[in-house]
Amino acid sequence: QVQLVESEGGLVQPGGSLRLSCVASGSIFSINVMGWYRQAPGKQRDLVARITSSNSTNYADSVKGRFTISRDNGRNTVYLQMNRLKPEDTAVYYCHLISVLPPGTYWGQGTQVTVSS
């Protein structure tokens, strides 16, 4: 059984920074992709950023240049450094993992990030 545990989000002022982390635990032997999605009220869940096992990254256009995704393979952990936050970044952020062994897709429970003055 695989579990994803995300760090707490929080309330941040516009222009501020926040770092999210997500640790995968359980019987995982090979992780392919780790990433972050977000869902604002009344909207669909969208990709924010993802990183492959070879450290190839993809970002949503809206966060390019502001957010940075990284991973620590030894700790099965993925990070999302969010800088120059905007009110439109307010959403529930979900950690996502695609595992090769065992094969599967997993989601974290979500963490609220609110950007407001």
C-alpha cells in the first residue's frame, strides 16, 4: 500500500513564497513520475509541475519562472518551491505519483494554499 503525505500549505501574502513537500511511503520500489496538481473552487484539477525519474520537468505556463519542482529519490520525496505567489495560485494542491513497481497512480490528500493580503 502506498501513501503520499503532503506538508501543510498555508496563507501567504501576494509576492511571498512557500515550499510544499510530499513523501511517498509504503511498498514502493520504483517511482517514475512525481508531481503536483492543483484545484481551485469550481475548477478542474490541473497539472502544476511534474518531474520524472531522470529529472526531466514540465510546468504549467502559469507557474513557469516562479515555481520549481525537485525530488529526492533516496527519500521518495518531491518538493514544490513556490515564489512570487499570486492570488490566482490559491487552490488545493495535490501530490501525484506514478509508480512502476508496483504499477499504479497515487494521490495525496491535498493541502490548501491561500494567497491573500
